[in-house]
Amino acid sequence: MPQFVLERFIPAPPEAVFDLSLDVGLHLASQRRHRERVAAGRTTGRLEEGEQITWSARHFGLRFQMTSMVFDVERPHRFRDRQTKGPFGSFLHTHEFAAADGGTLMRDTIEFHSPLGSIGALVDKVVMRRHLIRVITERNDGISSHFAALRT
């Protein structure tokens, strides 16, 4: 199964970074480029253990919907979300937050695979991995920008 890890230092305490990472508004703002919206579930505030949300966004010129469930919430250290319905054969996102000198080291581990067997594996290798790295980086840019704005 394809996997990648992204790390980012955020100059804020783990509790604050953790909470913002579960915020629906932050997610939507960070994904404006993809015209993301909530198709079902909470539309504002912070997602909680066991909660499901359906995101609708444009990727590759097409609108996709993905329902995710938040689980394994261990504030402020970790939570995970996984696709329960959507375009992937499997999608798991582990969010980890570790106190670091002057802030938080945020780590995202993404494990995914597209459907359709060997065709999906080729799509993952050629296109999807790079696309998902860009999407998660955009989300993390939104988190960084939020805390940078608070410091000015």
C-alpha cells in the first residue's frame, strides 16, 4: 500500500495545533482551491471521536465525495481518520503532534490505495501520491498561516 509522511514545525503548543487540525472551518479554508465543501455532517467546529463527515471537492476537474470517520483520538498527541465511503480502495490518515522546542512537530502519515487493481496501483505511483502530498501540504500551510497570523 502506498504511504508517505510529512512533517512540519508549528510555533504553537500541541493542544492548539491538535484542536485546529480537527476544525472543519480550517479544513475548508485550506482547500478552497479544490472548492471543498461539507456534503454531510458537521459544518463548523471541531470534529470528535467517532464523528463522520462527507467532504465534496474537485480534483482532476471532477467532483469527488469522501466520507471520513475520526477515531483513536488521544488529545493532544494523535488522532486518525479513515475513509468509510469514497473514491479510494483504502485511505488512512494518522495525525501526530509532539512537543518540540518552541512549538509542535506535526506529522501526517498517509496510507492509501486506489481501486481497480494494477490500474489503480499505476495511478497511485504516477499521479495520486504526488497529488495527495500537495493536498496535505496545502492543509498544513493553512495551519501554519493561522498561527503565523496570531503572532503578528
